[in-house]
Amino acid sequence: MVLGATMVAQHIAFGLIAAIVIIGALRVVTTNNVVHAALWLVAVLVGVGGSFVLVGAEFVGVTQLLIYVGAIVVLFLFGIMLTRAPIGREVHLTSRAWPLAIVVAVPIAGVLAYTLIDAYGADHIGDDTRQLTAQVSDSIFSTYLIPFEVVSVLLLAALIGAIVLARKE
Amino acid sequence: VLLNEFLLLGAALFAIGVYGVLARRNGVMVLMSIELILNAVNINFVAFGAFHRTVVGQVFALFVITIAAAEVGVGLAIVLMLYRNRASIDLDQVDAMRG
């Protein structure tokens, strides 16, 4: 009985999250205002973070909020300011060839959906999928230690590269 | 929760991101669409990790988040340089390497 109520709650929560993510993503790619696109991107990122929490991956969810909403969206807003995009409606954000992009995107969605429904039709994730953050950190610092260190070198390289590229001569 | 709910959400997000990358002319908007695609990948990683009861999905989702941060940093620096050299970030006008 309690389990059933939990499942209903999970489905309602997922439905809300999915609606936020899909509507937000559609607005990101269709709105005519760059700043609004960045703010809709925040809605998408928060929704995706919520879906992580829903499957018990709370550490990834919190990291998603910290890094994406806290850092990447701020970077985007700085990029918008520095490239002096007009704040307000702008008509030339979308290429004239956008129907071709739909011709590409809709078949991708269709093929992916067909394949996923065919392959994982009725598989359940399960009710208790919590994984302790300690397990995640153990995994990162033992099995995936070398990739972790390589990623930190990559971050350093990206940092230096961005400074070199953006610096005035 | 059904596994497919998450996978289909990821697929929809991916397709929307692909549309954005192809249809947008503004460099910053293209980078935002790439973020949508990377998020779709993360949803799949975490959902499959939960499905198989392993933390590996979460570990790789964390790697993807880190690399997305690096990608945005470099991407915005490139867009900034483009703006400085051409006074515009319209990607339709970037054709210096056209054969």
C-alpha cells in the first residue's frame, strides 16, 4: 500500500520534471531572446537535476545544480554580454534553413524512441535505487582514479586555452 | 519508475539539442544546444546506472559534467574571439575555411 503510493508519487514527480525539461528545451531552441534562452536553460538543468535525485543519484543532482546552474549559465550570460547581443527580441537567431534541421531532428527522435521502446519496453528501474555518495567517491578514487586525474589535467588545459584565446593581443 | 521514461526523456532532449545546433545562427545559442545534448547523455548514464545497480553511471555522469564545463569555457572563448575579429557571432558568415 505504501509502496503503491510511492510509485504514484514517483510518476507524478517524473511527469512534472519531464514537462519542465521538454518545454524548457523547446523554448531554448526557439526563443528569439538570447537572455531568455539562458534562463530557460536554467529550467532544463534544474529539471534534469531533479530527475537525478528521483533515481537516487543525489550527489550528481547537486553537482548538476552547482556546476551547471552556478557556473555554466553564468558563463553563458557573460558570453552574451561580451558579444553584445541586443537585450530584447532579435529576429536573426534562427537560420533560414530551420525546416531542414527539423527534418534531421524528428527522424532522430523517432528512431531513438522506436529503438528504446523495442529494447527496454517494460523494464523497471526498481523502487530503491539509492546509491551512497561514499560508493561514488570510492569508485572515483579507486577504479577511475586515472581518468579522474586526466580530467583534472584537461580542465587545466581548457583553462589555459580559454585564457590564451580570449586575451587581447 | 519505468526505465523507458528516463530514456525517452533523454532521447527527446537529444533531438531538441540537435535541432538547436543545426538551426541556430548565434554562436552562444549553438553552445547552449550542445549543453542540452550533454544533459541527455547524462540522463541516460544515471538511468542505466540505477537500472544496473552500479555507481559507474554516476561516475561517468560526473565526468561528463566536468568536461561540459571545460567545453563551455573554450567554446565561449572561441565565440568571443570570433566576435572580436568579425564584429558578429553569426555562424552563417563564418566561411573562411570554405573550399
